Amino acid sequence: MCVGGVVLPSCSNRSDSATVPESLSLEPSVLYMALDEKAALACRTIPEYTGAGSPVYESSDESVVTVSNAGVVTAMSPGKATITVAFADVTASCDVTVFTGKKPEFACVGDYYLSDGSILSRNSSPDEIRNADIIGIVFNTDPDRMGKAEKDFLESKGLSPNGLAMATRQAPTPLPWYFADEADFTLDEREIGIPDILVYGDPVATYELADDDLEGYMYCRQIKDLRSDRYEAGYYPLFSFAEEYGLSVPAPEISTGWYIPSNGQWFDIIRSLADADIQADRLVPEGDEEFFWMNLGTLSTKLNDLLSVLPENNRSEFVPDGMMFWTSSAASPSEARFVSLDDNGFVCCYRYYKMADMNALCILGF
């Protein structure tokens, strides 16, 4: 049956001898909706019920969502509610979230990422932006520029990968990538699947490797899971920061959670949000492997302009005279890669000792 363009499912209702259902399912069991959106739930009995009767639907909070006798859910206001269906002494439920902003699949670069996983347009009024619970800024909406591990994680939760968002706040103090009481030149993350982003003697090849390096989520998981003894002992402060940040700024359940961006993901932040043309044909070689770019404009100011409408306690500014940020990408047993940017139009991509202190910023996939 179809009403108002919405297909209305129903449980089987035949007139022959009834079979008592042992269980009931409601599909989908989790639902994310935009304001005023409608969605149809499908009720199924196991075994199939062959007697008379109709399912009875109920919303735990009708100010958030209402549900019709046919299982059509209508989003009324932002929040969470549970739809319960009862039929022949068995029940099932669907957890519903009504987004504050637009759905993640409609995100655009520069939009604001909200704490419930929805999106607020960057063109919203200053009052709307100030009053929203913003936790990030969207810098990528191309799933092809997302890491395989994070896409696999989202898809395992039944979610479509849509993009990446940068946290609005940075680590309060610089951090080492790896910490030890004495210099450690033997650490080799290649043992746990993290490659060295470095091609000796060829800066352009190093750039190409760095630009394709999109697995920040995987690197953080490998450090935490496969170097768990050292991680728990505090030897990876950069990566521990991402977990600590998630405690103070919880990531939505429909995201990957916060992690440290890889080299290529940092490039995408600088390209998308600072409008910097950092490509191979413009790089300037530095020594045998490293490289930088010049004359790219006021990069820090462009990033700060996106943050300026947020409350002061919900943003960290980029320093105009330059900041160096760790990536989650290794370069050798003793070194990791970092990027820097400033208002003089300078972006560099170098490697440095893992025990050095540099700035840190998190991202998440959604």
C-alpha cells in the first residue's frame, strides 16, 4: 500500500490457521532523520504470522518523532526517541535520532560538523553558528580521499562514508609523537603495518607518496592495538591525545571517532580550508627528500576566519607566524612527518625526530 508517496509495510495477515510468532523484528532498527522527514518501518514476524491482527506502534517521545499505525515515522524536533512495535505478545524497537542540521550525505567543504553527527551550513547566520554544538569543520566530502580502514569501519556499522571533519580545537600544548627517556632510533612502525612516507633521493616521489597517504585512522588503531603496552605506558603522547580529546569532545556514534590525520589528510585540510594550491608542479625541493611551497596567501587567517564565529572556548586559532603539526605518518624508525603553515604563504612537509614537541589536531570520518 502506498500513502503520500511512502510505501507502508505491514505484517502478513492471511485468513488461514494462525501461527504464533516467536519473535518480531523492525527494520531498520536504527534510524537517522532530518527535521520533518518521513520514513517507513517494516515489521516482520518469525515465523510468519498467518492470523488476523495489526502491529501496534508507539513512540517514546512524540515531541521528537511520531509514528502512524502503519509504521510511518515523522521527525518532529531534534533529539532521540525509540519506536516500539507490539504484535501478538512479541515486541521490537527502532532507535531514532532526529538531526539538528542536515544529514551527513549533504555536507559541503567548510560546513560545520555538529555533536549529533549532522551538518550546519557554513552560510548559516552567525547566531545559528554560535548557538550550535559545533565540534568540527568539514574539509573533505570525497570518499575516494578517505582511508580504506575508516571506510570499512563506517560500512561495518551500516553507514555510508561521506567525508572528514577537522576538530575546532587543538591540543593545549605541543606533544611528542613518541616519548622515551633516551633517544630511540630502533622504533619501526613498519612492523605493525605503518609504512615510512619517504623516498630517498626524490622529493617529488616523496610528495606523491605523502599525498596518497590517507590511512590516519588505521595508523592510530595500529598504535593503540598492536603497541598496546607502550601506548598504555604513555610512550605515544600524540596518539593518546586523540583518545583523551574524545573524552572531552565526544564524537558521534555515526563517526569513526577522533584520530590524528595522516600526511595526505593534512594536505587536504590545507587545500580545502586554506585554499592552498599544494601540488607537485609547485613544490620546491628541500634537500634530497623534503619539499615546501611558497606564495600561497594568508593560510592561517583563512582557517581562523572559519573558526572566528565560534565561541572562544570552542576554537583554537592558527598562529599567523607559523605552526608545525604532527601527522600520524612515520618516516623512519626515529622520525615522523609533520606539516607547517603560516600567513606568509609558506607550507612545508618535512620529517623530524619523533621525540620532538609539535602541535596536534584531530579529525574524524563520517
